[in-house]
Amino acid sequence: MVYITRIEHFNAAHKLFNPNWSREKNEEVFGKCANENWHGHNFELYVTLKGEPNPDTGFVYDVKKLSIIVKEHVIDKLDHKNLNMDVDFMAGKLCSIENLVIGIWQQLAPHLPQEVQLHCLKLYETPRIFVEYYGEI
């Protein structure tokens, strides 16, 4: 089994805010991330596929094609958007990086060909904060 990773980038704004809590409770739990005026991140998305290299190309999957799929079904929906307000697959969810990576998986997985498997998504919110997701909930 061979694993190949493509890195994509997007910028987006959000705030962490639970509408069932008071403003004070949100500020206590989420701190500056509950700012009413939002805040933004430069996200890095690592998309890892697994499979066997094709004997004709040597590729597990053509990463140029993967980039097109990721851009069409994920990046175009997220880049320079407000995650709380503009992104349909985040509607009604707290916009944590954990929920975002699950939503990205759900957007991406159905559009990949059968010859490869989505193995892992790694999403960096900052250089020091990232999540990894393997499709299990």
C-alpha cells in the first residue's frame, strides 16, 4: 500500500460560539475565538490517498486530478468565506477545526474514484494547531 498526499491552502474566517450559551460563557470557554467580529486563519489541508501504483503510470492517483477534485468540492466552498455564514455543510454546527475536517471529508470522499481510498485529512489552523481525521466518527 502506498500513501500519497496533496497539500491545498485556503483562507477563511469564523468564530467559535455556542448559541445556547451566554456571551460570558462563550468568552470563558472560547476566549478570543468567540469575538463577535470573527477572526481568520490561513488553513493548510493535507489530503492523503492510499492505493497501489498503477502499472501503466506508476501513480497511486494523478495528483493534478486530485487537486482539481479538492478545489471544486472543498476549496471553492471555503476559500475567503465565513465558515459560520457562507458554508452550507457547516450550517448548524459549531465551526471548530474538528467539525470542519469532518465536513471536508464528507464533501470530498464521494468524489474520489474507486481505485483509491481517502486515508487521512490533516487540517492546520495555525502552525501549532492541527487535526487529523481518518473517516471514523
